[in-house]
Amino acid sequence: MGLANRFASYEKPVPGGKCVTCSLIKELPKDESAALTGALEDASISNAAISEILKAEGHQIGETSVRRHRKGICRGNVS
């Protein structure tokens, strides 16, 4: 399959889709959510480390989601 076909068949994200990080913060138990929020606010903990720790706990979240959330450019912040 060539690039033209791949781009033509690409399913674009639905506007208003959810930020995985925002969703996780809302879904976790209160103490776990607080721990994640604290880690996100701690600049000494890398995006990769947060992603790896969450994956180790069974959550499918990538470093990019963490980075976009921290920068305030995630889908949860889209108006």
C-alpha cells in the first residue's frame, strides 16, 4: 500500500476525543489520581517514567499523551 492510499484510508480522530491522561485522572481512585496528578506536576519525573509506571500498572498510555497533557495541549484542553 502506498502513502497516498494510506493517507486516504486514515481514519481521522473524532473532534472532541478524549485525552487518555485526563480520562485516567478522572477514572482512578482518589488516592491514585492524586499520586498521578502529583507526578504530572513534578518536573523531575520524566514523561517516559510516568508512562512506564502507568503501563506497569496495566494502563495503556504513551509518553506523547503524558507530554501533551503536561503542556496543556491535550484533547482535554481543546475548546
